Amino acid sequence: MFNIIGLLVVGLIIGALARLIKPGKQALGLLGTLALGVVGALIGGIAASALGTGDIFELNVLGFVIAVVAAVLLIGVAEGMSSKGKKTRV
């Protein structure tokens, strides 16, 4: 139970950091930021675990950095997918 709550809190922090790092205006709400932050946190935890630096739910520096980078990339993908449906005038 505490792992899930911790994952949500860390995911929100990672999502917020990713939005600060990613330049430009993002059209993501709080839930989108939370979701992409949680996915980024999971990716960072899995990568850190695969590299042998800790458990998937253990917060360490390498996992945190990978999680933030993954969340920035996920925000970019989400923006690209959402803007694909919108037609822009030139």
C-alpha cells in the first residue's frame, strides 16, 4: 500500500520536474502529468534495477535521473500525438 502511495507522490514530482525541463507550453493537466510521471518512475526503477543499483521501488539517484529523462521524453511523445490531430494554418 505504501509503495503505491510513494509511487504516486514520486511520479507527481517527476512529472512536475519533467514539465519544468521540457521547453514550451504543454497541454497536460494534473492527471496527465501524474500518469506520465508514474510511468517515468517505473521506467527509471526498472532501469536502475536492471543495472543492479537497487530495487524497482527503491529511490536512488540513477533511477531518479532516468525517470525524469523518461518522463520528459514521454511528455514530448504525448504532445506530438495530441498535436497530430489538430490542423494548423500556415
